[in-house]
Amino acid sequence: MAYRYDHILIRYGELSLKGKNRNSFIKQLFANVKTALKSFPALEFERQHDRMYIYLHEEDAAKVSDTLSRVFGISSFSLAVKTKPDMDEIVQACLDSLPLQEEKTFKVAARRSDKTFPLISDQINRQVATAILKNSVWKVNVKDPDVKVVIEVHQDAAYIMTNKMAGAGGYPVGVGGKAMVLLSGGIDSPVASYLMMKRGVHIECIHFAAPPYTSQNAQDKVMKLAELISPYQGEIVVHVVPFTDLQLAIYQNADESYAITLMRRMMMRIAAKLAERRHCQAIATGESIGQVASQTLESMQAINAVTTMPLIRPVVCMDKVEIIDLSKKIGTYDTSILPFEDCCTIFTPKNPVTKPRIDKCERYESRFDWEKLVDRCVDDVRSIWIHPGMTDPSDGDEEDLF
């Protein structure tokens, strides 16, 4: 009978490069791991200077691993068996944990961090390999083995691992500050959200809804996208802005060719107000140069002019194929292409201006009381908490945050 895994050993990623900030980064990663895995109540957590350990206590190792693979700041992790730092115990744990009845090739790689242990790494390798050869039909292959048996010997325990899974890399979410991301139902903005979180930025999201012109299905689609990216952070709050009146006022008072530019300027004003109230240091979007009319450099300049808050565009220099590939990798693509239009697509004019002038934008805006409409949007915002694994993200927990 195969030995049951009882631990997961986590190795840090870029954290090793952070010098004096290392301890605060590890502390943030530890908190993020616990938050991401809060649906597994039996887990127990321990952090050390160079490793983190999760005690499974009979929780499903595969499900825990799947969630853990999305936590930024982790270089790699392994399912592990913990035993005493005793050679007989180590050998027996290796024999118990390996499928020795199957024909395989193997290599043993021991690491002795406790230099008082009586055997050096090479001696550990030889003893374990000899025991495996005597008790199986396995053969040694040091260059390309089917199974790599990794043994780590510490002062208080030894760990036996037969697999190594890649982590998400990057920095722990939270060490890079906080940003407000404009989340639409498209392909680009969920990818932008993912890239922000990968650099350690905690995100909140804004979605602009325009009922009855946009459907509940469109909003549910955005909530599903938020749920799909939420494991990278633990949970995400989505601020739903009622945008209908402001959007109609734009079309009633401006040339249709300028409608998208003015709409984006209003969105930036609202995002800046919400970001300030939620203590965010930046706004982020899924804009990519030249992809649509509102994403030329001239359009971006006109849109940026309404706020002094930093505006980050993580996918700005990526082409569409690169963005699609990444959306497939993070699992958002199939939801993003569902045919439910948001307010950015349903009101798209036939001939949008590609080189808008700021003075002309201001002239159109002077025709109506946009400040009052912007304030109303901010006052009427609904904030909904989205958690990983929600069967119906549209049932997220609503909270008054403003």
C-alpha cells in the first residue's frame, strides 16, 4: 500500500532576491496561502525562513495542490512525506511511498541541511538507492529518470518527495500596493488583472453596467471572470457602476464619433474617485495599442487627461494572439467569448474617432452636467465580494463599502 502524503512543502520564488524585504514578503505570502486555502479547514500551516509547510490532515492533496498552484510568490511545491531524521526511518518511508511493483527508472537526490546528520548527501543517496534496488525491479537512471526521489534532511525532520510542481511565480499579492482594474466581459481585462496580481499588486475591480441595454447575463459573465481569477488573490471585490444615464447623456450631447472617447473619460473619472476612496495607488485597464479606436496613443492621451492617478496597461504592447494564449492558460478565455455584450461594445459607433482632441472632448462635455452624473454613479455603486469556487458567482456577498 502506498504511503499517504501528509505534507506539502513550498519553495519561494523571486522572494529570495528581495534582501531586507524578504521577511515581509514571506509574511504576506503566508497570509495569502492561508486565505486561498480557507475552504480546507483541516489544514495546518508553518512558515520558515527558506520553506513553508502545509500539514494536510487528511484533506485532498490534489485539490489543495490545484488551488496552491495559483498563489503568486511560490516557485514550486511538492507533496511530501515527513519522517524522523533517522536513516532507517528515511529508507522505510521511501519504500512505502514508491510504486515499487511497477517497472521504472529512478534517481535519488538528497540534501542535508543539518550538517550534524551522520551521513553526507552521497551516502544517503547510496543507501536509499540500494534499498530500492533490493526491493523492486527499478533501475537507476541519473540523466532522465521516471522518478526523482528527493530527500531533504533537516534537524527536526526529514522529507521525502517524488514530484515537483511549478508554482505561479511572481510576487505575493499585496506587496506591490493596490490598484483598481476596469473589468469588462472581454478577453483583455482578465489577463491584465492576472498580470497585475503576478507583480504583487492587490486588485479590486470595476464593472460598468448599462441596463436595460446590457443584460444580467453580461454582468453574470463578468462575475464569473472575477471568480476565475480570484484564486490568485484569495477573493476579489467587484464594484458594479450603474452607467446607463451617463452613457445616454454622452450620446445626446456629443457627436457619435466621440462617444467612446467620452465614455472612457467618464469611466476614468469614476474609477479615480472609487480608487481614492478604496486607498488604491493606480488604475489598470486591458487596453492594447491600436487594438480598437479608443486604444490609439492619441485616444489614450485624451482619456488619461482627466486624472492624475497612475494608469497602468499591463497588456499594452501584447498582440491579440499573445493575450488569447495567456487567457487560455489562466482559464478565462471560454467565458470571455460568451456572446453577452457589455456597455463598451453594445454602444460602439460606426466611425469612432481615432485621433480625438482634448479640447473637443471638453467642448462636448460642457454641454451637460457630467459632474452630477459621475457623482451619482459613485453614490449608487454596488460592491460584491467574489470567492474562489463559487458555484454561482452572481450570488456573491454584497457589502456597502462607500
